[in-house]
Amino acid sequence: MLLRHVSGSVAPLAAAALLALVVAGCSSSTSLIKARTQGYEISDSAMAQIRPGQSEQLVTLVLGSPQTTNTFGDQTAWYYVETKVRQTSFGMTMVDSRTVLAVYFDKNRKVVDKAVYGLQDGKTITIETRRTPSFGEDRTFVDQILQSF
């Protein structure tokens, strides 16, 4: 109808622009907030496979390498952290949930226990912003040059 009156060389361009507009409207990339997972994706079936008495190699096979480890005397702990976040197009990140799977090993490298921690198990720590005074002055590069004269 409308396209019949448009000249023959402009009609394909108008059709392509209309198609691009329709496809762009259906795309999810125009969303302002995207949900994603940071770190490991810990499935319930993988957690169910970890039982006391299993070896470190089997845990690595099921869960992969740990994000971090810690050793307390004869006991070692492996930590797998899953964080579900929503991120805006403007770079602001909001944490929806955090799950930490801790797998504890004995001195023989066998699983002793496992624990699952969430955001409610964490503690908020206030970062100290004061600076410890030093015996010297904190001078900038320009201050140092000017004082040398």
C-alpha cells in the first residue's frame, strides 16, 4: 500500500529498516537490568554428590577447582562461591543472593564435612578509613622537587 508509492530503489531500504526495528524491539539486549551469576554455579545435584570420606580428586572432578582454600592445622577447607547479581546498564550492581559451599578435608585429604552459607550468615565489617600517621610527610612529586631547591 504505502510501499507501492515509494520509488523502487527506496522500498527495499524501507523494508529492511522496518524489519530491523521489529527485531530490535523483540531483543532482550535493550533491557536495563540483567541478571547473571558471578563465580561458580553450584547445582543441588553437585552438592548432593559430596559426602564424607570422598577424596579431593573426586571433589575436584564434581565441583572443579575451589575459588579459595584455607588450612587450619590438620584440616583444609575449600570454598566455592556463587553470587547472583543484577546489573544495570549504568554499571550499578545489586547482589541478590550469595551461596558459599565449604568442603572440609582431614589430614588424609578425605572429606570430613560440608557446609552451605548464605548472605544471612555473613557479617558486615566497617572498613577503617583513618590513616596511621607516619614519621615522615606524605609529599607529592612536585612538593619533593620544590623542597630540593
